[in-house]
Amino acid sequence: MALMPIRIISGGTTMKKYLAMLLVALMALAMFAGCNTEKKDTTAEIAFVTDVGQLMDKSFNQGTWEGCEKYAKDNGKTVQYYQPANGENATDADRYEAMKAAINNGAKIVVCAGFMQATALAQAAAEFKDTKFVFIDGWPLTDGENGPVLENVAPIAYKEEQAGYFAGYAVVMDGYTKLGFCGGGGGDNPACCRYGYGFVQGAEAAAAVKNVNVEINYSWQYGQSFSASPELQTMAAGWYEEGTEIIFACGGSMFSSITAAASANEKKVVGVDVDQSAESNTVVTSAMKGLSTSVVWAISKFYEDKWAEIGGIATSLGVNDDAVGIPTESWSLTGWTVDEYNALYAQVKDGTVVVDANYPADMSTFAGEHVTVTVK
């Protein structure tokens, strides 16, 4: 609401008149704002509690949120997101309070993103048994250390190693031989570990086909919070300056720092979780998992009274569910075709090609004939 400019003119009566007009206008504005605040609807049936990092991180949080939004929009439901207090320093108590706020605001189903939600989610699910929870990147939770499985929690995990494999295979087939991997979560995030291990395996397989040697710099530095940072950008820039051609930016807003370094050095990036090609022209491909579609699928189970099919049951989605892969609509690879990718996808699906999910604690122990991994 814009106010007309008020000109103060000297003179008792005139000044009083203009001051009175100003006071009335300000009171009206205050009343209008107050009414808006009081009438604002903060209740929502579907809630999303974010992982660390920004909501619109162009990756994990955003992909999950878009699934919540899509279901709500398509089915006439209300939806709201909650970010735990203290940002990247959020505690289990902060996450629990975010879940509790969602439930107090009418949430019937709460989608929680990220493995770090586990402790808070177990507490909330045990306390609010009538509320359903979707645990993205999660596993079955119990009511107490030795208690029964919480059937109001639907854990959904992904076979990220398969997506990472396709990305690593693709870039080596496209001619890249000096690769990098920057992972989020400090090496403690299982999803990022699977992405990275799959990336290395895919690079090894493609290098064997082409009979070339591949070098991979591998690091968890500056990725604990999945955030962009000057330190991460400096590290990535250093890698590029030393010869690295492409870096797998595996972790939320870390993507921004790595693409900035890539742009400055005219180098390339592999995106993560969603197709990130529209975010930067440095992106060659992305290792994706179907965050949005799987969230829609899980929420629909609740509203279709089919929760028993997923509640308390470990769900791991991969190629057999068409839930992981690399994007074909934004294909920019020139050394490897979509048809060749589809053929490899089919081989992973039928078991001809097996991607190992059991990542080693120390990636420097990877014993490849064509790939050398250097942990930074």
C-alpha cells in the first residue's frame, strides 16, 4: 500500500491539517497490516521440514519441496514448509520443534528431508502417533532403542550409487579424464557416500572401455553443512587450475561455489539430485534421484488409505523403479549418446552390470585398474 507524498508547509493550521492527514493514513496502514496478519492462514495439511541449507537450493531441499507442492496443487491440499532454527547449526531439538510446529498448525503428514532428521523424527513420531511422516534418505525408526518400529514413519532411500555410476561413466565416455568429487556431510552422509562411490565405479568402467587412465580428486572438505562458502570455491578453483576438468558437486548449495569456480576457469560440473543444467552452463550432466515423484507417491499413499504399504517399511528406489539416472532432455554429451545410455541403464536394471553400494570408509583404497583416487 503506497502513501501519497506529504508536503509539510509552515503555518499552524496548514501544518496541523497535513499532520492529521498523515496520522490517519498511518493508522489506516497499521490497521490494514494488522488485519492481514490476523487473517493469515498458517495451517496446512502437508508440511515439509527442510534439511540443512536453503529451501530453494536447486538440489535436495528444493526437489523434495517441489514434490510436496505438486501434490498439494494437484489435489487441492494446503502445504507449508518449516526450516529448523539455527540454520546449518540446527540441533535435534531445533528439528523436533519444527516438526511440532507443523503438527500444531494442522499437518496430517510431515515430509522430513535428510538423514540428520532421524533422532528428532523418532521423537516426534513416537509422541504424535496419529501424524504420518515421510523420511527422505531415511530408514525404519523405532520407538526407543529396542522398541517397535514406528509404523507412522515411511522411510524412503535411493540407490544413489547407480545415479553416480551413470554420471561417472558418462563424463569419461565424453572424454574427461581428470575428475573431482566434492561431497556434502563431511563423509558421514550415506547418500553422498553412495553417490561418490558410484561415480568412481562408473568412471572405472568407462575408462576400461576406452582404455584410458583417469585421475579423481576426492574430498569432503568444506561440505559438512552442504552450504556455499568462499573456502569451497577456493578449493575447487585450485583443483581446476591444477588440471581437474570436471567436478561432481554433490551437496545442496555447495553447487553454487563449485559452479562459480568452474565458470571462472572455463571448466565443467556434474550436478546432483535434480537436473541442474538450467542453473549453470557449466553443468554437463547431473546424477539424479526422483525426489519430487517419490514424495508425491508417498503422500498419495496416505490420502489413498494405503499407508500400510509403506509405513515402517524400508523402501529403496533405484533403476528398477526408474527413480535414479541422468537427464536425457538436457543432454549435452557429444561422446556418448542417449541410446548408449539407455542400453547401459537396461544392463544395470537386468543385473548384467552390478553397481556396488557398500562404499569403503577410505576412498583412497579403491583398487581400480584405470582409476586413481586421491583423497584431499
